Amino acid sequence: MHLRKGCVSSPLRGYVLGGGAICMELLTKQGWSSAYSIESVIMQISATRVKGKARVQFGANKSQYSPTRAQQTYKSLVQIHEKNCWYTPPKEDG
């Protein structure tokens, strides 16, 4: 496990949390814009996973990932970030 300061729970590498939720303000009501294209969203998710050094867990227990668990983790994540703010990396970080 790679602990990421600012994200709740114990995120795995690449800012993917338990259950499969992704720690990104872009994916929240506050961070979303209807002007985004699917291509730009995919690029941002990919860049975030690379920045977080995401890795595939080939031997992972697949039952730990489900849409319900991801939604629960995501809702908890958003509530905590709404209370404590989101982390915006410096521009030089990309």
C-alpha cells in the first residue's frame, strides 16, 4: 500500500483507493465541466495514475473491487475533501 497524504483510506498507487474509487477532483460535481471531452478526461486520469506510479495488481483479490464499494469510498472521499479542501499540485508538476 502507498499512503497518499490528502487522500482518505489507504490508496493504492496511482491514486486509486480501495474498491476502485479514483482520487481526482475532476471527477466530482465541483471539479467537473461539461466542456471536457472524453479524450481529455482519459488523458487526465492516465496522467494522474502515472504521477502516482500506478501498478497493476495481478494477484489481487477481485472481490475487493465492486461498483458499490467504489461509490461508497468515493462519497467518503468527496466529503472529506469538501471539508479539508483538495490538494492542487504546483504548475511545474504538470
